[in-house]
Amino acid sequence: MPDSKVKNQMSRLDSFLDFYNGLTNKELHRLTELYHPDIRFIDPVHEVRGSDALQRYFEHAYARLSYCQFERKAQSEQGECGFISWQMTFAHQAIGKGKKVQLEGCSELHWHADGRIICHRDYYDLTELVYQHLPVIGWATRQVKQRMAQA
């Protein structure tokens, strides 16, 4: 039976995933429950600092998002740092003609002493997210990947 510290650590990652699986553009005001006011959020496209900038980032990201769910692949946590790998299935009007798309990624999380996340960094393949769904760039990206695999 896991001790209470391990159980408590796992619940933070569970809460993180549950939060995102319940997040909609109508629930964005809840970001302050999860994130510290001095949050640093980084992904392959953006870096934002502070809860106001994060709020604006999510308002833009969720404006045309019609579906988003995360499936946990693996997770690890030690002290105030945790990692969770995931598969995101989403539908966005600007990507893949609004059809559901899947993306593999990982989130690195650091918690503040108050229990909220102070640093959140997402790792994923930007070509998998965007470029492969654009007609000309998608074709070119696939060609480059094929050539690199054969080298």
C-alpha cells in the first residue's frame, strides 16, 4: 500500500489531467485554481509569464477548439516536479479541417509551495501538430522525414 506522500503526489497529476479533460472555453476562469499567479508556461510555440498572459493564451487557443481530451501514457513525480506523457485528441477549426487529430506529448510541471503549478512546459512535435495538416508544407515535411529516415 503506497504511503500518504506517494498517494498525495499521484493525486496532483491526476488532478492536472482531470482539470484539462474538463476544461472548455467557458471554464477558463478556473485556470487560477491550477496555476500560481507567477506561472511560466512554455510550449513549442509560446512562452508566457503570469496568470493574465496565460488567460489570454488559453482564450485564443480554446476559441475555435471544439473537442479536446488527454489520455495518460506514463507519469512520474519526485518532490515538487512531475512529468506526465499523454496523447491528446482534439478538433480545432484551423487544424486538419476541424477533424479529430491526435498528438503525443509530455508535460513537465513544477509546483509552488501553495500547491499550484508555478512552471508548466509542454513538449511535442510541432510538425505533428500543425505542419503535417497544411497542404504544401505537410507534403514537404513528410518528404524531408522520409529522406532523413533513409539516410
